[in-house]
Amino acid sequence: MDWSIIRSQFKQTWLTTLMSLILFSGVTYFLIWAEGNAIQSNLMLDELVSGAETIDVFVGDEAARYEGRVVHIIGPLQILEPISEPDYNIHVQAVKLRKRVQMYQWIEETTETENFLTERAEESQKTYWYHKEWKDYVVESSLFYIRPGHHNPTSMPLFSETQIAENVKIGWMYLGLDVKRKVNDYYEIWSDTRPERNDIKLHSGFYYHGNSPLEHEIGDLRVHFSYAGRVNDIYTAVGVVERGTLQPYSPASFPAADPISLFRKGSYTLKQLYDLEKRDANTHTWKYRLLGFVQVFASAMTLHPDWLSIFLQCKWISSSFKRCTRLWVNLVLSFSYTLLVISLPWLVHKPSFGALVLGGAVLPLLHYSTVLSGRAGGEGDTRHDRYEDR
């Protein structure tokens, strides 16, 4: 490869090249960060589950015996005090009570139409239209294109919030706040018990702050409730015992990491719970990997096409790869680069898996190389593509 060509190309396209390199650096850091988090989460989960012991929390009160130890418990939830919203006459025996507040407001919509019969500067025309909707947040009517007659309140008098029951137990074991936060199996409340306040109207499970629950005005409020973690629902938990309360565990290998605990609805053995957590973690990691691949491909497409032409002049690249479109070439290179970056942290943590991923990164390049085809990429091929239009 002639380095003078590379220097000349960089002088001509230095700005776009630097921008592409910055994008590549960012997505490389993102992929390494995601894999590092996945490895750390796996190690923390392994340490938590391997050190846990299954205990029966319904035979005596043995909190002092298990103090400081990691335990695995199963049983129905006990809610010692219900969560209440007195203004709405709501009382539930649950871990969480969520209040969702919405306000009736003006909403601006925009449509853009093309008019090919007018001058070029007026080819597109925007049309603004307005309607009313329930929204969880304040819509800034001061930013509307047509403000007269479309005024929204500047703030909401009530806010959405989630209450968490203070005293929740499984057997004799109390649950800590961080453990209770993991409860997210919400059920809607469709109550027919009317509130005592006259300014709050109940209709179809919604509580309305306004003149009428059927004829809404701008600024009216609509409140709806849902709850999670019903009393007597069976849950499985893993955590460390601290003064009779189940709290998240801080792994000795990662003292600076956030403590970890497991809490799921249903009855699971340690092995079943471990497999479920592992599956969810792997699904989450693959979402990051897919996002990283898309970012790598987008970064490759922003690179000047002449750089691709220079790369394809390498002798080890087969003529079949040179005949591919720019889109396909970038797709193959992005795939290999993404797997290469993913493999690096795993080569240190788990060499067998890292080597497998690294092999997946090399395989497409081998397929399009002269190593397998047995002929030099430039022999008998006088075609030199430039990828401006592909």
C-alpha cells in the first residue's frame, strides 16, 4: 500500500475523516463498556448465587442466626399497613401504589405538503392544526405557531408519584427498600367507590378534577391508580440479611459497584432464578451489541468513499469483494469490526468464548480474501471502483 496516497487522501478529506474517526472511537468505547458491564454483571450474579443458601422463613424468627449471610427465600408477601390515598378513597394491600396524573391540553400537529407548481423556495408548505389530548407533562403552548386561542397552563397542580409500603415481609424477613423497588407487576385499579371530596369526580375508573368528567376543559386533571406486589402473592428473593431485613448484596470482588439483589414473582429454586437472570442479562447485552453494530455501520458510511477504494487495493483482498457494492462492503467490515471489539474483553475474562467471537470476526474477511481463493486480488482485474454513487 502506498502511504503517499493515504497522506494525500487525508489532506483532501481531513475534516470528514476526523469526524468519522471520532464516531468510531465513540462506538468502540460504547461496545467495550457494554461488554465490561456484561462481564461484571455475570461475575456479580455468580458470586451472589454461589454464596446463597435456601432457608425457611416460616419456622421461628432466626434473623440473628443468618445475620450477614446471603439467603434465598420463597413465600407470600405480607403487607403490615395498607397504602392509602385518602382524597380518592383508595386503600390497597400492596408493595407499591402508583398515581398517574394527566392534564387536558392543546396539542400542535404539523403536516408538510409539496407544491411543485410554485417557485422553488416555496415548494413545501407547513400546515398547523390543533386538538386536545390528555398528557402526562405540560405542553408549552408558548412555542405554538398559532398561539391565540391555544393556551395551556404553565404547570400541573398535581404530580405523578409512586408510594412504597414501609413494612413488607416474607415470613419473618422484612424486605429492604431497594428490594421492594424491584416489584413492577402493576395492576390497574378500577374502583367504583366515590371519593368524599365534591371537586373530584369518578368515571370509568378515572378521577377527574374539573367541572365535568364527560365534558373536559383545558387544564382539567385526570388521575388513575395502579398497584404492584399484591398481598399473598408468592415471590422469590435473594439478598443479604441485615438486622432482620433483606438488603442488596455488595460483592467483595466489586466493592465500588452497585449492590445486587434478586426479586421475582413466583416460586423458583436458586438454579431456576439464576437461569432467568442470566437470560434477561444476555438479552439486554445483545440489544447493546445490535445498537453498537448499527452505530459502527453508520460511522463507516460517513467515511469518504475514496478511503474504501484505497482499502480495496490491498493485495490480500479478492476480486469478488472489490466487485461488491459500497453498502455490502461496509456491512461486512462493520460486522467484523463489531465482533472484534466485542471479543477483546472476553479474551481476558473467558478466552474460549472470546476466541469464538474473534473467529466470527475473522471469518467474513477470510471469505473475501486471497487466502482462500488462492489468487491475488489485483491479478487479471483492472477495475478500480470509486464508490460515490453506490
